Amino acid sequence: MPHYRVHRIRDHAGESFRWAPHTGGLAIVKPRDYQPGEEVEGANPYDIWKRLAATQDALRPGDLLESSTGPDQAAGSAHELWIAKYIGFEPARWFVPELRPAAEAPADLGQEVAASEVSPS
């Protein structure tokens, strides 16, 4: 049976999630909005939801389930991420900021700073 890591949504992010309009499709989530939780075992996200519903650790809307999948399960090479919503589970992905290429950075930034520090006499 697959193992799932539960990521609990933090209170401040939970309020935003609660009042945000429902959107379908892939959800992009930020790691800073979640606390790592326990590991649970279940056949699928709905099995986990049902088993935890009767406990004090029930899943709330916005919580995530992360499972290791694929042929190399022990190494954790591939992960599936599911977000609990009011209507069920939908796929999610961790937010990864884009790196700016070095060519986009201003080349004469040091010269601009030095010129601004010189006061006219």
C-alpha cells in the first residue's frame, strides 16, 4: 500500500484558501504555507481522507497529500501531490521560482551605484 506524507496548511494560508474562489486543475502551492505532518498509509487520497475523518487529525481543505510513485519508489524519485478541496482532491505542484539568466541583470549596476554616491561639488 502506498505511503503518503501529509502537509498541513498553516492558519494564515488556510484563511486565504477558504475565501478564494474555487479553481479547477493543477494548483501551485508554496512550501512556506505548509507544515510537514505525519506519514500515513492508504490505497489513494480518498482512502486517507476517509480514515482520518474519524480522528482529530482529519484533513482540512488546503491540506496536501504527497506520495512517492513510480518504479523507483524507495528512492522517492517521483512524487504525486494532491490538494484537499471542498469537492475532493485535485493535483498540485510545488511552486518553483524562475531563475533570471545572468544576461538579464544590468551589466553596469556597479557603475550606477558609484555614480549616485558621488555628489556634485
